[in-house]
Amino acid sequence: MTYTGQSITPNESRRFVTGNGHFVGDIDLPNMLHVAVLRSSHAHAALKAIDTTAARQQPGVAAVVHGRDIDGVLGSIPPPVMGPGRPVDALRIPTHPVLATDRVCYTGQPIAIVAAESLALAQDAAEHIEVSYEMRQPIVNPLDAEAAPVIHPELGSNVALHVRQQGGDLEAAFAQADHVVRQRYDVPRLAPAPLETRGVVADYQPQTDQLTVWNSTQAPHHIRAYLSELLSRPEDAIRVIAPDVGGSFGIKDCMFPEDALIPYLALQLGRPVKWIETRREHLLAYHGRGQWFEIEAAVKRDGSILGIRAEIVADIGAYMLRTTPFPAFNACRRLTGPYHIPAVQIDLRGVLTNKPPAGAYRGTGGPESAFCMERTLDLIAHDLGLDPAEVRQRNFIPQDAFPYRTVTGVAYDPGQYDHTLTRLLECLDYPHWRAEAERRQPHEPRIGVGLATCLKSSGASGDHRHEQARVQIESTGEVVIDTGISPHGQGSETAFAQLAADALGLEPAHIRIRHSDTGLVPFGEGTSASRGLIVGGSAVYHALQAARHQLAQVAARELACPVEDIDFQNGSIRNRCQPHTAIPYPSLTAIASQHGPLVFEGHYTLPENPFTFGAHGVVVEVDPETAAVTLLRYVGVHDCGHIINPKLVEGQIHGGIVQGIGQALTEDMVYSPAGQLLNGSLLDYAMPRAAAMPAFTLDTVTTHSPTNPLGAKGIGSVATVPAPAAVANAVLDALSGLGIRHLDMPLTPAKIWRAMCEARGEPV
């Protein structure tokens, strides 16, 4: 049996659904202290004084630490590194203190921490810390940032990131255009909101001088490197373990103040220390998205795009974390999506505001740019009286143009764009719903049909394109695979076991995967940018091929046959020309291990990023009285290369679609003019509910990628990219008969109702 391509239920799922997962919050060590964090109640202010006297005197308090206590002792948060794969015109990075010292720059910024015998005692003591503020005017709207007083005077400007992408003859494109479409788009900030918030436990053992840290992270080896730098300790004196991680979507790929403070306290106090982020703290600490676009598209009468001019302003917040610049850079770099656009000019400015840092959130710049591009394509179709599907098909990169390089220099591997969209239209029953929308009467719920297509790069750049793996085979036949991938819900353990089962002729249940522990696996770049299979899996594949090659040579000697006649299957190794002669797998490994340990290393570096293509179609109803949006039909078709486990792919796509629907219809971080978060709980921040989701119809198209030996393309984030645009296009298609040209997300009933009233000339 071949296990690759089979929908095997993930081994990890059984552990989670039976309540046997083990998360940071489950860790309970003897004599452990608990931490509460005092955070700024203002968005922008000078810190005049911090009095911790009363807090230190509270019952059960072991330590109270504020910024000046660690000034010069604990360094600042490590800055992001763009690397050669992400060229920028300007990058100004403000120093990010672990605890605020002279000023606070966003509501929720950590000022002090309290360690006590219980969490309740720590929280009570934190309330006794007295902070004297001198208020300053906050910058809330990113469009005001360039002209506003500078938040960090040492930088000299609130423009922290500048990127300019251009190629082709843009002046000629606009001179030859039959029509120009212009539109502004505002993509709001969102909360990643994984099921498990961030958490850290640290324990220092002085007798061995070993610091062990349990962290809910995507990248334990990165955390170890950062801690080594911040705490001035050698890396081999730090062990970082990521136990089960209940989702991330990007937020846990960064180094936060608490990641350093909890190990620091454990070292200082000689006791285990624990901190678990509350949901309120999570919503205050980090956001995704938050970009503003102004786009002009020069087009011919048939809908062909001649050129694009775009301006992007990204709200990056008050400081930069590890991934802060990446979403804005990606949105700029990949704005053109799957379309052949011969002339482009894009100007990106990432500006500082008095909000928490923004950073990677599932799709990392893809959903932002795809929303703007896909809305623009629908506006082109609307203005020229064309079908939106026809406009997309006319502008797709043709099949015979691959490998393709955009005018801004991005290389695309092959994909079947037109075929995938055609398949989507069939699955959606596109002509039927178009006809149904025309049939509806004004008093009936309005039908809208929305399309969106996208490309999603996998593997990022720099060190993220490289990964290692190790296969160890015991004399008993037990197979252990060490991987630098650190999953948080992707099902990598199962996918890698399937690869091993096929390579060695075993069942996946007989393969053990180790990851996410720097004490057991000394290498690893972690899990992000949909790199798990294409990079991590390719490293595993190479290690497995080395193991198979050596075992085959041993088997050939034992069976007295050529190596090419050796076959691995069903737990034995046989001569395929004489299938009755076979060696049980444990017997072969016992023989092979007599000459030394069976340890095989695998290394892989991705030469170019593979690009997954997705096409989504949505049908909605909009109630003319209440403006409520009902999702009637949702279809997604993806070309994600060679698929190892269809069930894992389906699960990733389901989750991505739901997050995209939330972005389109309900989610938005809302701030007051004073920089106060107004929806800082899940009572107010409206995430999508399962009851409101339709059944999803999914299909796949397979174009093998030449970038990796598996022929795979990343699937972890792709569904999140077209989903917001597809839903928004459907809603605005339903409203187009009223003359409503565009509304920005989220498309809430209140926003739609006001627009309908204004369009009908009715009082709001």
C-alpha cells in the first residue's frame, strides 16, 4: 500500500479530542511562582514615576520588576531582519524595550511585572503599583502619521519602512488605456485569536546551570537564540520546549517581552515561574493586517490590464517585532497576483502609530493585496459591462508562459490558473446563480455572486528556505524522525510518518516523530510561511532516501540480488523478482546496525518559492430590510501541487476560509481617538460562528512544483487569501443594483444598511 495521498486521520487529533494534549497552561511545577503584568492604560505618555512600594508589601509577593530595574541588564527585543530576499528602500527600527522606561507608546505596553505565590496574589499586587503619566497626543489613524509629531524622536520620522516596486512603461500604459479604475481600500487590523493564548514557564536548575523554558511558540530554536542574546547565556545552557500549541496564525512566531521576562525571573529567583496570557492581553498585544491602498488600473475595453499604480500605507504600530515588516512588504511585492500586468508602480510606506505592533497573520500580506486586486477586477468588470470571470481569465498568466517572472522580479513556478477557475465555475454552478440574481425582485433578498483568485508563496526567504531532518533506525527496527519543523495544528507528524512509511515499507503508526524541543532536536527554523511540507518535508524525504539506500544495499547482499530489485513493503524487504524470499524489517535493521548506528541526515534548501493558486466562489443573500448577509454557497478549488494527505489539506482550507469570512463580515480592531481599544474581548470582537457557515465544496487541481522533490506547494495559508475578497465581491455584487460601488470590510449589517439607505435616499 502507498500511504502518500491517503486521507489518514492525524495521530495528533486523537490526542487532542480525548483531552490528552499537553499545553504550557498544563505545566505545574513544585514551588512555582505566577506572574501578572501591569500594562499601560494610555496609548502615548511619558512615564514620570513608578512606585512599587505598596505592591512589594502585598502578601505572597516574591518580586516586582519595572523597566528601570532591568535597564542595562536585560536587552531590548531583537529587531526584525529583512535579509537579501526582501530589499527595502528604507528601514527605521525603533528600540523595543522589554519593559517601558521613559515612555509608553501603546495601550497595553508592559510597564512592570509581579511574581507571587498565586496568580490572584500577583494580580492584586499589580493593582498597587502607582504610575504617574504625562499625556501625549496619540497617532491612531495611519494616514495622519507622516505629518504628526514623531513617536520615536531618535528615528526622525514616523515612516519606518519604505519600499518601491516598479517595472514596465507605466506612462505608456495609462496613455493607451481606454478606461482607468480608481479606488481606495482600507483593510482593518485583526486579532489572530488562536484557541490557546501565549504562555511561558521557566525553570532554572543551578546545580546543572540549565534553564528550561516551555513556550507556546512556532519556533523554539529562535526563542533559544533570542534568550541567549538577551540573558547573556550560551545556547547550550538553555533548553526551549514547545509542547502542544493550540494554534498561532503568526503571532507565536515573534519574541515578546514576556518571553524574556519569565526566564529572567526564574534565573533571579531560583524558582519556576509561569505566565499565561489572558484574552484581553492577547487582543492588546499584537494584530495582523492594517493596510490602506489607493489603486489606479489602466485597462482596455476588453478588460485587459495595461498597468497598475498603487500607494500602500501600512499601520505597523509603535514598535517592530520579528515579523512586523513582512506583511507590508509581501502585499507590495505580490499585489499583481496571478495576472500578467506589464507595467507596475507600487509605493509602500510603513508608518508608526500608537498601537501594538502588527505582524504576520495567516497569509502575511496576501489577503490584504488580494482583496484590493480582486475588488479592482470586479470594478473593471462593472465599469466595462463584462463578466467578472471573463476579466480574470483574460488577464491570467498563460500556461505557456511558465516559469514566469513578474515585472517586479517575482518568479512563479507553473500553475493551471484558467483550468482551476473553470473548475470552480462548474462546481459553483455559476450560470445558475447569475440567472437567479437577475430573477430576484426588489422586495426579495438580493443575490450576489463573488469570485476571487490568488497566489500564495510558500517558504519565505533567507534561512526559512533551509531545513534539516534526521532519521534514526534502532536495531529493533524502531524509526525515529527528528525535524526542525515545529507544528501547531498542521498535522506534520502524520504527513512525515506517511512519507517514512512509503520509503521504508512500514505502517505510519510505526514511525515516531520528534520536534519542538531544542534538547532533543538541536536544529530547526520552526513552522511559518507554509514551509512545513515543502521545506521540512523535503529534508525528511532526503534523510529517508539515504536510509532506504543503505538498507537496500544490506538487503541486496543478504538476498544476493541487485540493489535495483529490492522492494520495501508490508514490514519486510524482498527481492521483487523472487517475492517469496524476504527479510523481516527488524531482522534487516539488526544486521545493518552491526556496522554502526543507523543515523541519516537530511538537508534541503528551497531554490525558489512555490506558489499555490486558489480560486474561490461565493453566493450570498442580503436581506433588504435588515441588511443581514447569509452565505448560501461556498466553493474553493486549489492547485497545491502533490498532496500527501487530502484530509490535512481539507482541514487547512476549512480553517482558512472561516478566518477569511470573519475578516470580510465581522472582524475589526476598533480604537477610540485616544488610542483605547474598544472591542478588547470576545464579547465585542466578533469572530465567525460555526452555525453561520455553509457547507464548503472543495476540489483540487494538481500541478507538481519543480522547486522541491515532493512536487508540493504550501497549503497552510492559501485559503485565507482569496476568501475575504470573494465574500466581499459577493456582497457588493448583491448591492450593485442600488449603485453601491464599494464598501470596506468588515461588511457588517449596520454598514450595509446605512449604505442601502443612502442609496435609496432614505434617512439613516
